Amino acid sequence: MTHNPRSTASIGGHPIHPMLVPFPIAFFVSTFACDLIFWRTANPAWVTASLWLLGAGLIMAALAALVGLTDVMGDDQLRNLRDAWLHAGGNVIVVLVELYNWYSRYSNGDAAVIPVGLILSLVVVLILLFTGWKGWGMVYRHHVGVSD
């Protein structure tokens, strides 16, 4: 009898990865919103907010990635899912883009936001739509982390 792919990193049978992923998603999407507002208002407070959001998003993304990697390495079925690797690979790209985006803003301030920072934030949101779709598919199509 086969089992559903298991989440190795769990608390009381509840997978940790899906508990963490909403945070970097919210922080990165909020960065894009702050960039749009800065673009329209030129108020530098939005640049400061986006720098903090990016930093918090990167920290939470690192935690989610560690837990996700623990899950992938702990279950053969999960490791063999193409969707798992597309989800992970896309999110690695997100983190690399946002790491550059954060460093650029930290180094160059307001000048880093329009147009490059705004474009990078938009690209990240679009990639997150794809990786979120793949992550959702792993739960609903492949029953990853779902009790047997």
C-alpha cells in the first residue's frame, strides 16, 4: 500500500512549510504594492517600508525553504514529483531576485526603485503566481502532506 507523500517537517502531523509560505508571499507582494505607491506619490516612506518588507520576506523565505528542503529530502515520492522541483526552482529564483532587489535598495535608496525595483517586484509576483500554483497542485493533485 502506498502512502501520500509525507511532510517530514511537521508539528503534531501538521506540515510546517504551508504555515510559513504565506509570510514571504505577503511581504513580497506588499513590496510590489509599496513600489506602486512610491511610483505614484514619490513619498520616500514607501521605499523604507519596501526595504523592511523585502528583508522580512527574505528571512521568512529562507525558513520556508529550509523546511521545504527537509520535506523533499525526507520522502522519495515527494522528491520524484516534477511539480516539487518547479515549485522549489521558481522560489529559488524569487529569493535571488529579491536578494538583489534588497541590496540595490539598501545601497542606492530611492533611485533603485523606479523603474528597476518596481519591475523586479512585478516579476517576483508573477513567478509567485506560478510557484503557488505548483505548490497548491502538490497538495490537491499529489496529496503532499495530506493524511492517509
